[in-house]
Amino acid sequence: MDVLPSDTAEIAREAARRRSFAIIAHPDAGKTTLTEKLLLRGGAIQLAGAVRAKGNARRTRSDWMKIEQDRGISVATSVMTFERDDIVFNLLDTPGHEDFSEDTYRTLTAVDAAVMVLDAAKGIEAQTRKLFEVCRLRDIPIVTFINKMDREAREPFDLMDEIEKTLALDVAPIAWPVGRATEFAGTYDLYERRFRPVDATDADAVTLTGPDDPRLAQMVGAERAKLLHDEAELALAGFPEFNLDRFREGTLTPVFFGSALRDFGVGHLLDGLARYAPPPRARASDSRMVEPGEAALTGFVFKVQANMDPNHRDRVAFVRLCSGKLTKGMRLRQVRTGKQVPVNAPLFFFAKDRQVAEEAWPGDVVGVANHGTLRIGDTLTEGEQLNFRGVPSFAPEILRSVRLEDPMLAKKLKTALSQLAEEGVVQLFRPFDGSPPIVGVVGQLQLDVLQSRLRVEYGVPAGFDASQWQIMRWITGDDRAAIDRFLDLNRRDTAEDHDGEVVALFGSDWRRKRAEEEFPMLKFHAVREQHGLEQMKR
């Protein structure tokens, strides 16, 4: 089919309107509340409910699983699409708990920017630092939102200094807080010279001649106005001026202040995302760079979710579009298998809710009905043989054998574990000696989620027992005979993962090191990029 210049122009125009971003934070920094208020600001919901309300009063739209609602935590990535001022935002809300870091890492492959939420009293915490490092590896631009300014908080200069020293990231405050804690009166935009009063609408922002404008003292009092004047001068002199190129290179972060709970500073943050966050950029594949404005569609699967609608036992693959235009009814090539995948009813998401997408563009995230064909890391194209790189799996830190309470449910357990492994909830290993399967997770909470979902979604009560193995590694090597020899000598300690890749299981780190010494021609990997290892199925 011939491609008209008008077609590529439309693709480029629509791509330029997209802003795909994730929110990263340590647990309890206010990420879920901020997500809710961003959706409210974007007009996606009419009422933002209290995040910590219980029972029917709880309305947080991004947390839709039963275990999320019971515990008040986010354990799965949610995708929400909304439009504001002709900009289409694709917000990917990631789990905050470190036990679900692998899901978060994969989600970060699908975004073009991230909002880093910091608790104003605590600053940078452990999980924030880990997630930031993932963003840095991928050159993802970071926008910083310092939350909970209406509570007891550290001094802004102290927080700025911590960001610079801990993350080696230059800061450029866009706004500056006026007052602290109970005296918090709002923020002053250092560049637009606008004062935004707390608990007021964006329309109530007042344009000033500067931080010494006498009208500010009338609004907030002489003492707070004097403090702002002094701090604003120091901030403008002491921190680098905001630079769009440096921000998009990932070496500088614009900083906003506010209170998500009081819906203050959220609109300012959303305006900053629209203004600064990059639209979809070129993406590397194994053969070439793919530009978003290209006519042919490309995309990759970064998440698979089962049972979003338990009544229908559905499975949905989340696809990040990288180029071209998706229209309902297309047939796409699954590069890994060469099969044709019909896209009869692509979906846009609002957490659990969904609607059919008549068309979608680069930067969008769409859902594709999946019957076990699509897996995390798969590339979809209109025919071209290329694979997008960078969707990782990590060696689990906890290995457990599954204890089935009712042997009559063995078949259902096998199906459930297979589907949840496709989704990335757990990693599944089938030992070559025929012994029961082993599940691998990052942390204990992940096991709790697995147990809950087996019971609630599949009707399979199950428990977990300690395994004789502590460490798992993927095996690769150019010498097939060496791989076969290793497998023959270690048949009781080897398995294949859900994708058929060969793995070694070790009872101790000493045993792992010994294997590396005995088989120097083999490599034992703690990180596996989807479809980045040779296919070496037993």
C-alpha cells in the first residue's frame, strides 16, 4: 500500500501530542494520591476519593485488584489515558513496593518520562533511589514533585542538596514554597512570577512583578513574603536555570512543590509535563532505530495482565506503540513466532475500565486480547523483522515449591501458574528431572499476592514451602556440547523457565561460583533481556 505524505504528517502530528510517563516513588510518598489527582485534573474522573478510605468508600481507581483494595497498596501497573489542553497523557502507575520492582522496571521501558515523588519530610528513600537508577540507565527524563508540603517538612534547600548529591542530578526548581507545614500558603513560580495560593484554583494564580511585589505580603503576611524573597533570590542564583535539552538528556530535573492530598501543585505539575516532557522518541531495535513518524506500525509488549475481568477470564497484552498508526481490525506480525495477530478490538484503559480504541498512535498504550500467544518482550510489526530491546527479567531472590492443598486441582494450578508467569507475577521453573515446579519472586509480598490471586481468581488454595535452592541463573554459551554436559551432570539442579530458556539452580552462592569455575565456557546470567538470550531448549 502506498503511503501518502499526508499520512506520515498525521502520524507525526499525533505523536507530538503524546506524553507517556510513569510515577516512581517510595511507598507512602503519596504516589497513588497524586495519580488520582492528576486524573481529576485531566478530567478523567469527576470525584477523587480518599485513598485510605475503607470498603465501599474507597474509590482509588488505579488500584483495582482485591489485594490492593484490602491492603491499600499498589501491586500491579495500571494504565490510564486522558486528554487535557490538546495533549494526550498516558499515565502508567507503577507498584511502589520494592517486592514488585520487576514490574516497575518493565513499565519504565514503555515511557518517555517519569515523575519522581518525594515525601517532603523524608526526601530520597531506598526504593526511590533504585527506581531512579533504572531511569538513568534508560536516559529517562525525571520531573520531581516534592509532596506533603502542608505537613512538617525539611527545608527546600536541604532537599535540593540531597537530590544533587545522592542522585548526581542537577536541580532547577520551577516553583518555590511560600511558608512551611501549617504556615504553607502556596507556591511562587520562579520563571513566570506567579503566586499560586494553596486551596485555590489555577485560575486564582496571581502574576507578580517579582518576589518583592508588595501584593504578596498582603496575601501571605510580611514574614512569609520576606522569607520567600530571600529564598527565591538564593534559588535563582544558586541553581542552574532550567534547560530543556539537559532535562531531556536526563542530567537535570525541574522541581515542583505541592500537596497531592489537598490537590495543590498538581495542575502546575501537569502543565510542566505538557510543556517539558518529550513526545515519543526514536527507539532502538536489534537492526535499526525506529522513528515515531514512520508509516509502518511497530510496538512491543511490556506487560500481560490476566483476569482484569474475572467473569471472562481474559488476558490482555499491553502494547506500547513506537511508530505508525493502529486501527481496529489490523493484523500484525508477532516477530518471535512469525504468526499473525488480529487486533480486532484494541483497548484504551482507565485502570480496570476500558474502551475500544478506533485508532492509536506512537506513544499510546493499547490492550490486545491475548490467548497465550503474546508474551512480555514480544515485538509487533506490520511485517518487518525487528525486535525492540530492553525488556528485562531478573533472577528471583526467593525460590519456593508450591504446596497444593487439594490434589484434584493440579490441572487448574498448572494453568494458573502458567498464566501468572506469562503476566510476570512470578517466574516459573520446571525442573528437568520431573520434580514439582518452582516459583521465583523478588520479595515475600509477591508470594502473598500470588497466593491471593490463586485463591480469588482461580479457586486454587495453595501454599509455599522452602526450596533446596537459593539462587537461579540463566545459562548461555557458544559451545552446545558444554551446555549439554552441564545439564547431564546437574540434571537435578537444572530447569527451564516459562519461555523455555535453560536455567541452573544453586543451593548456595559458593556452588554458583564453583560452577562458573568448572564451566568457564558458559555464562550464568542474573539478568535476562526478553528474547535477548539464545533459544536453548532442552
